[in-house]
Amino acid sequence: MKKKLSVITIVIFSLFQMSISKTLAQSPDTKELYRPAIHFTPHTGWMNDPNGMVYYNGVYHLFFQFYPNDTHWGPMHWGHATSKDLLHWQQQPIALYPDSLGYIFSGSAVIDEHNTSGFSKDGKTPMVAIFTQHDPILEKKGAINFQNQSIAYSLDEGKTWTKYAGNPVIKNPGIADFRDPKVSWYEAGKKWVMTLATKDHITFYSSENLKEWRKESEFGKEAGAHGGVWECPDLFPLEYEGKKIWILTVSINPGAPNGGSATQYFIGQFDGNTFTAFDNTTRWIDFGRDDYAGVTWSNTGKRKIFLGWMSNWDYANQVPTVAWRSAMTVPRELHLKKDGNSYYIASMPVKELKNFEKKKAVLKNFSGKSLDISQKLGLLSAPCKVDLTISNKESFSLVFANTIGDQVVMGYDNNKNSFYVDRTKSGKINFSDKFTGVAFAPRIMKNDEIKLTLIIDHASLEMFADDGVTVMTEIFFPNQPMNRLLFEAQQETDIKDVVLTGL
């Protein structure tokens, strides 16, 4: 096969060595084959949705749906982890336990700086959690009002919690799916706004004190994808060229573009009472099969940082991990991009990732149909980052493989104008007939160059194309670590550069 190598520059250098205290990523059981190094996982037990994400006094708090007694879904608690860099986490004691009102389902947390709730004591600022309580007894009896909204507060920065004696603060009006409150402060109206998933649409509530809530409006009965129940919404503004644009994200299961679970979003305006979408186009924040229930951290100012659950309800309970189940995605910073008259969310790994780069290998200016990148730049060693710029838009594939034939193929199909990930030969795939197959994502931007950033951990691939406008997240379970990277194309293809960075 003919190929041409015009200029190759390979530079390998050590940036620095990380020195961090004992973190979750360094706990004793990290030697498990699939335990990620730069993605949060619980020490043991089951985890799903990220909850109550809030930033305070230099610490990122991550609460999460947690069942400590099994690796399958069970009575939900709120687990808790903290980080100062968004990538290395300390797991903390369980924050919220089930009680007489039910399991502790998904929700959010805010910093009540003005003590609107009245929970402050001795000048301590309340951290307030707002969450759904799911009553399994009522559900078993066939009632439909088994989900209600409750609150709790902490005066020691999330270490201990007191549930409000007046719970629930919003009682179910007679809806089977009534859950996942995401609360934020709306400065223009001097009030709290709650975005709540109510069956197949969103209902907005408002409050001055986090205790007493009134219904404002509804959105979504005739907008977006409706292949399944709406869950885990979020509402926040982003700026584009000085203009404030509002984003409403909604997770849906089933009904995703590649099956099972995914998160859609709407672009529009919010006036404190009503969300109005610019159009009814269905947009997806991640086209891959393994980014669900994602929301943003609160109290981060204009910076919006998004985190999702890295799994899919099609097979989440069956994946072949042993002591723990499920990981979170890499945290992603959100921005707006515009193509023609349409806005799109662009998400890229947070800038903090650069602080943990260990070494780089760079290859420039390659033209050809095939290239063994590992032979030129060295074997892969997860976790790592791959940046790739291709000057022409021919079909190509990147093959991540090991010596026994396991492989994950990520590529671009020029005829379909789509990116794809194929994990049909990725190792352990027999645990679910819904796991295998090829996932596709349309290329949205019309740039001449294709720019990719890939984050690779021991059992996951996150692809960010065109500065994050098209994103795909896919988990996999190889029988041996993937350590090779191959480039293949049907036509002569110009690679401007490949950068392999250890993390």
C-alpha cells in the first residue's frame, strides 16, 4: 500500500510527574482491568445519575445516585465525593439515606448565600439539597403519586445533612413521573427557579425561600424527542458574542439516537417564568451510547461544567465489572457555537486536564492510506489523550486494538457525513445483545478540516469532534488493555498532525 511521509517530527518529553494524595483513582482496587484512572467511580457498589453538583470554597462536590450494598440498582442513597481539580476524587461518607418518605432520587444542590431558607446558624452559609423522594410502598400499591420533592441542608460544607421537617416541599399532583429537580438562582427576579421533569415534558416552579413553591409554566409536550420518559433536566444561560442564550437539557430513556439513553437540549430564551425555544430541532449533547443524566455544577459563575453518567440503561446492570458499577464522564466545559442561523452546544474536556499531562509524542504532515501510529509514537498507555487534525474529508478510521484481536473502531464516513464508533469486536460483549453494534453521529460543522480530541481510559472512549460540537462517549471491556492505535483510509488522506499525550 503506497504512502508518502513528507515530514515527521516526533518529540517526546516529560512535562511533570503528578504528586497527589490518596484519591479514589489510587484506591487498592484500581488494579481491576476496567477501573478508570481519570473518571470517577465509587469504591464499591452501584452508581448512576450525578446529583447535587455544587462548587464551594474551592471544592467541587459531586453527589450521585448510589446503592452501597450491591452492584445492581437498589434503594437509592446520595453518595458524595469531592475534588479540587475535577479529575481526582475523594469519596466521602454517604450524604442522604432513604427514610419514611422513600428513596433519595436525583436532584440538585445550591449555596444559599443570602439565607433565603433561614437555615443559617452562627453565620454559616447553608448548602441546600433539593431532591426527589420515591416511595416504593405507594408505588407497589399502584398509586401514581409516589414521587415528591424534598430538601435538606448542610452547615458544614456537605459533611452532614439535616432533612427539612416540612418535607415534601412539593407534593405530587397525580403524575407517575415527577422528579429530578434542578434549582438555580434567577437574579433578575430575585427567586429560585426549579426545572422539574414531569412525565414527557418540563414544569418550571419558583420560590423565594426554597420551601414554598409555585408553578410557573410548562415546556416540551410537542418539542424534541419523545421516545421515552424525560428525566434529569437542567436550565442555564451561556453567552455568545455578548448575548445571553438559555439552554434546557433533558435526558430521555429510551429514545436516544443510537438506542437507549441520551441527553437532548433546546436553545432559546427564559424570562424567569417561561422557556421559549428558538426552534423545535432535536439536538443531542452526546450522540454516543454512554453519556446520560448529565447536568452542570452550580455556583461556578459564567463557567458551565457538565458531567454525565457513563452508561446506558440498556445494559447498565449487566456490564462486567465486579466490585463497582458505572463511572462518570470526564467533566466538560460548555460553550456555544453557531452554524448559519443555528446555535449548538460545544463541549470539551475541562482545562484542568492539561495540569495532568505527563508526556507528549507528536507526528506531523503525513499523507497516505494507512499508518501504524503506535509504531511511530509508541504504544498507548491509558489514560491518554489523542488529538488529530485531518486536512481533507475522506473516510477514515482509527483502530484502538490489543494483540489478541480486541478492537474499538472510531471513524468518519464521508458518504454519510457521520462519525461512528464500532465496538462489535471490543472484547466482552455477550453480557447484553444491546451492547454491540455501530453508533453514528452526524457531522454538524462545515469546516474543511476535521479536528478530533479523544480521551481514552481503560474502558472508555470519549470523542470530541469540531471543537466539541459533535461528541460520542462509548464504554468497552477488552480482554487485555488496548495499547495500539492504527490509522486507515480508503483514499490518500492528509494528516496535519497527531498528538499523543499521556495523562
